Amino acid sequence: MKIALVGLGSMGRHHYNVINSIESVELIAVVEQDESKVMDVSVPVYCDIDEMLDSTSPDIVVVATPTSTHIDISKRVLTRGINLLVEKPIAKDVEEAKQMMILAERNNCKAVVGQVERYNPAIQTALPRLREEKVIHCMITRMSSYPKRITDVGVKLDLGIHDIDLIRLITQSNIETCKSLDSTNIGDKEDSAAFMLKMFDGTIATITTSWLTPFRERKFKIITEKSYYEIDLLDLSVNIYTITGDNGYMRESLEVKRGNALQNQLLAFINYIKTGEYGTLCRLEDGLLALSYAAEGD
């Protein structure tokens, strides 16, 4: 499977390393205009996406560029019938995301959004158990210090979009209502936000996101009809608490199989191309819904 990578910034560099770590794929080209970022790149480097597509024949194009550029690059890839993995958020607005969906279907392309937290080992470990229980309430915190790499979106599309997407994955239900509040404190984009959601299956969820904390936090607390889950996406731990008959509780710690989430996502995408089974990948329609609620709410 031949892969071309567009963008070699912070996330693009992660993709570059992952692609090169998989023996069954071949990185055949990189598109990047900043010469300082490609000094160690051993494959042909192009400054223009069309020049690269005219000169090579990738099976997959991975797009890891600023959100505002996703629609233009994706159009050029999809109109040539090439499979696409585009980093989250799918696009800067819903209309652009809809255009991408239409082009992918029209040109018979497999296309997914890089919502990599779906492949976080702690999520993948907890998911089978959560699917067996009725989820009642999710309480999520996702916080970090102010990022230097983000320039064209605020905290809602950088952080909040992950958890809106994960709630749909965990509950296998769609969003009935979504309300949000946000504030802008340092830059010109919102840097602190809170969401409250209700799913069609009755699940309620609260999400707190911020760029204003001195450390990173990525935690899920989930109440089901049987248990209470504590999931740490950074420590990669899953603890399940269950009430016992004597008003006490029992704790079970699940064994989390460590792995590279980005690598597992790419391998799942390759399998999707080969078999048509998308598993827990974020399809374009999933990415569109996550974008619509993260950016706009109801």
C-alpha cells in the first residue's frame, strides 16, 4: 500500500514516523512547503499537491495540514479517486464537510477522519465492556496548557471534538441536544469551553475542555446501570467499580494493552480499504456530526 503524506508539522511528523514503522506500507512522497521540516525526509518532497499527484500514484493520501486547508486538498485527492485520511476536524465548517462526503461517494473513495482517540488503548480496552451495559452519564475532562501548534481553531475544535465523537462511539447513539458555553481569555479563539449533551438513548454527558491548565488531563468517568468506570487516556488505565451486597464496592482494573493509537488507526484504515469493514474508524459522516456539534451546538 503506497502512501503520500501532506503536511509535516507536529501531527504530520507523527504520521510520518508511523507510516515508516509499518513494513506493509510504503511512504512514496511528502508535500511540505517549509524546507526546514523536510531536511531528514528520504522520499521525494513536493511543494504542491497537484505536482505530487501528477508524479506519483498513491493508494492513500494522509492530510495533516491546518483545518482551513482540508477542503482544497481533499477535493484534489478525491477527484482523482484516491483514498483519504484527513486529520480532525474534518473541515472548518459543515458545508465543506458535506462537499467532501459527496466527492468521496461520487469517486468511490474510502475516506475517514483522523479521530485518533478512538484508538486510544484505554478506550479500546473499555469499549467491549461498555457496549454490554447501558451508559447513563459520562463526565469528561480534557485540558492542557495553551498550544503553540494550533492557529486556526479554538479549544472546541481542538479538544472538545474528540469527546463528542467518543460519546457517540461509546453509546452507539446519536446526539439529541447539545449545548455549550465558552470563553476567550488569551488569544483570539475560545480557550475554555463546556458542553452538555443528551443522546437519543437517554445518556447525558458533560464535557469540560480548556487550554488554561498547567498540565494535561484526559479523563472519562462513566456511570452505567451496573458500574462506575474511571478511564484515564494518558495513564492508560481502566478501573471499574461495582456495588457489592454489603454496601461496599469491588474494584476491577482492566489490563490495557499498550500500543500506538495512530498506527492502529492507519492499519484499521488499510483493512477498511481491503475489506470494507470500518470497525471503529471515524467515517466522514461521523466527522461531520462531531464538527457540527463541537462548532455550533444545536
